[in-house]
Amino acid sequence: MLLISLLWRGIEGEAQDFHLSQFDATPHYFNPALTGIYFGDKSNYRIYSDYRTQWRSLGVKPFSTYYLAYDMPYKLYGFGGYLIHNRNGKGGLNTIQVMPSAAYKISNETNTPHNLSVGLQLGIIYRSFDPNHFTYDEQFDVTAPGGFNQNISSGENFAKTSNLKLDANMGVFYKYKNTEWQAHPWGGFAVYHVTKPNQSFADIEKDKTPMRLVMQVGADYKITDEIRTTPMILYMNQAKAHELNIGTVGFYHIQDTKYDVLLGLNYRVKDAFIIQAGMKYEQHIFSFSYDINTSYLNDYTNGRGAFEFSILLSGIEGQPLFNPKFKRGKSINKSL
């Protein structure tokens, strides 16, 4: 039991938040200040969803992440929230976060090109694991497939296999939007797990969740009436883990249609190239991305990484989501 506790403690101590490649499609997970903040785009509400699966190429049960969010503006405020569920393979850690979110616009884009907002999230984080999916020394059986027989009692007794804690995140976001400029630069900073909730499953010890720091910079750039692009940089730090993403996503409008083609390329430094493709139909965006592994794990995965799918639905009050009378107006980027 002591060995298992030490192993689990080590896993927890080095654990970081799960990442998503399409961070432009999951804004609440990277900055609460973007909740319901659309920077003048004509939407009354938005629905976001994302699904990611990875490590199937290692021959194990894949790690899966599900993301669902909703937000809406109200005067100078934005309200919403997200639910994210992560399953870390067979017998691994299962994590669910439910985070109501709110933002406030300090400056209003109708009066100034300066757009500054702050945001706060306060919710819960639930973690659990299933010890029945593990194998133990006591279950070793030379006659069993794989050398272990899980029908043999492990002799282990886990007093606690789940915990529920309060969690809080906060952020600030700024965008300069001058209609006479072709480029609209923006940047944001956010802190996640401000409360540092205890993630240990043992009541006799504490293992605080390290805070995750998120910094974003980029610009929405209009090349022509048909072509728009958004180069961006994302940097995250949590405990001893660092993540730097550099890339761009662009839209090309197909004349005389309701469609835009979406293409993107991103590089997660020392980890993966991310290829993204999709389309925008009316005001909705559908996107697929694939991670090509470039880290040392490439020796085991042969470059195969993660698949990720995202959908963003932008709604207008009193109209169906898919409106046959919709006419292309302002470009609606995913979140920025």
C-alpha cells in the first residue's frame, strides 16, 4: 500500500492541466475575461464544444478530453461557463471541472478602440480513479495472459478514491480595435487554480494543485475582403512544465456563398506540429486538427499524435441557429 501511495503521489506531484490544441475554440479554458465578450460581432450567445483523443498509437486506452461551454453578453457583462471532462486512459485519473464564468468590460468598444475586460471563474473540480483497473504484485500469475490475474485479491485497501474541491480562475484581456486599421492587436493574461485545491487522495497529506499561468498575444489581420488571418502566441507555465505555442489560423471566404474555408498551422515547441482545417458556415465554425508528434515520444508513436474536433455555434436571439436568411457581415473569429 505504501508503494502504491508513493507512486500515486509522484503522479500527482508532476501532474499538469491537460492541454487543448485548438485554444482559440476553447476561450474560457484559457482566459475567463473572454466570457461573453465578442468585440462588436453580432451574436447574442455562443455554444462551444471540443473533443480531443490522444496516445492511441501507444497501444493503450486513449486519453480523452471533452469540453462544452456557453456564454452570452449582457450590457457591459458576459456570463457563461464551461464543463471539461478528462479521462486519463485505463485506470487513470478522471477529472471533471464545472466552472461558471463572468466577465466585465472596463471599456466599451462603441466609445473607444480600446477594449479591456476582466473575468472570474468560481466552480468545482472533481477527481477520481478506479483501483480495480490497476495490477499489483499479489496478482502475478505466470499462467495468466499478460502475467497478471485480476481475479486474485490485490490485498490493497483504498480508503478514498475521489475528491471534490472548490477552484477559482481569473484573467484580464485587451484588444485594440480601430476600424481604420487592418490589424487589431490583442493580448491576455490569466491565472488558473488560484485557490490551489488539494489534489491528494490521502487525508493525512496535502498536494496542492499548482497554479497555471496563461499569456496570449496576437492580432486579427484583414488582408483582403476575402482573406483574414490571426497569428498568435500562447505561453503557459504550471509548476515545472512550460508550453509555448506559435501559429496562425486563417479564413478565406468563397464568393457568393455562405462558406469560409479555415486553415491553420501551429507549433507547440519541442512537442508537436498542429495542422488545422475546417469551415465557417454562416456564423458557425467547424474545425478539425491533428498533432504530429516531434518530441522524444515520436520514437514510440511514429509521429502520430492527437485528434481534436471543435464546433462553435453563434446564435442571434429570435432566429434559428442555421438561418437561411443570414447574410455575411462582420467576420466572427472563434473567440478573439
